[in-house]
Amino acid sequence: MDEHPGHERRAVRAQLRTHLDEAAAHSSMREAVASLGSARALAQEYIAALPPGRVRWALGLSWATGWLLLCLVALAVFASALAQVAPDLPGGASARLLWTEVTVVRSADAASLEVTSTVPWGLVGAAALFVTTSRLWRVLPGRRREPVGA
């Protein structure tokens, strides 16, 4: 039930406690719990009664942001390493970091950094992480699961 809002989870817990208390009033709590049957089957019944899961925008956004920050840190460390060797090379230092060509030119007067890529793989990775972790497909009406027994 993690994908459901807290108020829905609390309502289910309150309802379950009420049913248990009512059943325990007629017998013992042990018998009331045993009468509920399998915990897995009971959980599936409650989950089926709830509306379909929601899109987790914040989780998707945090994963995508984390990926972009990781890419930027890797690029900064890589460019810093190239900047260390750039003064010794005429025309600067150039190397590839995964999908990106990085060129650093450094002299006593100025420094420049050029980053080129044919496809923005960092953004593609961020988008893929966002879609996957936020469960973005849940906004599509045709993909929503039907409650059990419907």
C-alpha cells in the first residue's frame, strides 16, 4: 500500500481495527484474527478496494535530479583532470567521457571548456529514470489495473 496516500492507509488500518474489535467482542482476539484468513489474501482484498496507484512525481524527480547531479560531478572531475594537463599540450587537452567529447584549453591568459555530444545522454538517462521511478504510465487511462472481482 506504499503507493497510496497516507489517509487511505490510515482509513484501511482503522477499518481493520474496528472489524477486529467487533469480532473479538464475540470471541477472543486470537479467534478474530484467525477468522480473517490468510494475511496475503486479506491484504489483496483491501488493496483491490482502493483506487489504482498514483504517479509518484517526487520520487521520479529526485532520481532524475540525482542522475543529473552525478553526471555534472563526473563531468566536472573529468574536466578538472584535463585542465591539469592542458597547459602542457598545444591546443589543449581533449578526451571522451562516455558519450561526451570534452576539450580544455588553458593558458596563462585564459581557460576554456568545450563539451560536445551528439545525443544528450545525460538527459535521456534522467528522463528514463523519471518515467521508471515515478511510474508515469499510471496517468494513461488504459493502463490502470482493475480491482479484483470487477
